[in-house]
Amino acid sequence: MAVPVILVVDDEALLRMLAADHFADAGFEVLEAANGALALAMLAERPDIGAVMTDVQMPGEPDGFALARHVRELCPGCAIVVVSGRAAPGPGNMARDARYLSKPYCGAEVVRIVENLLAA
């Protein structure tokens, strides 16, 4: 069975590394990006990415909501989790079949959500 690949996107390095550690401990190959533009470039280079976890508020474009919508277009089968400590999703913000979690979140919870999305 192939190792699942997840892209963790957050401009806050410590939070990104913490999330990456949770996924690595669960057996994922983890890629990291500090903003939406870098994440889109990585998605173009790595077609094996099967899941994306993104923060909402990051410098530059796209923000996490727009990134999630781009991911859905580029990778219809990808698991997508959007997290934020500030911005709750409004109508039309969330990508189809994406999940939203408020910060702070439990590392085991976000891993379980991604695993369930990948299994669906």
C-alpha cells in the first residue's frame, strides 16, 4: 500500500511543523508550504499529493479558502481540511467536500479526519 502524501500549508512555521509531525507520526509523507502560491507550485510538481491541510489567513494570494477551491479543481479526489483560528467559512468559501476545523485543534482529530476523507 502506498504511503499517503499530505501537503500542510501554514505561514506560521511552528504550527506547520507541529501539524507535519502529527501526520508523519501517523505514517504520512509530509510536504510543507508557507503560503498558497508555494502550495500550488508543489501541487503542480507532485501529482501524488492526496491530501491538503491549509490555514485560511496567509500572506499573499491565494488565501486558504481559495487554495482549497484550486486544489479541488486540480485534484478532485484530494482530501482537503481548512483550519483557522479567526475566519469561519462563509457561503461559497469552502471547496466541495472539504472539512473545516477551528484552531486550536487536536492533532489526532485532524489526522483521523484526513484518513476518513482518504478512505471515502
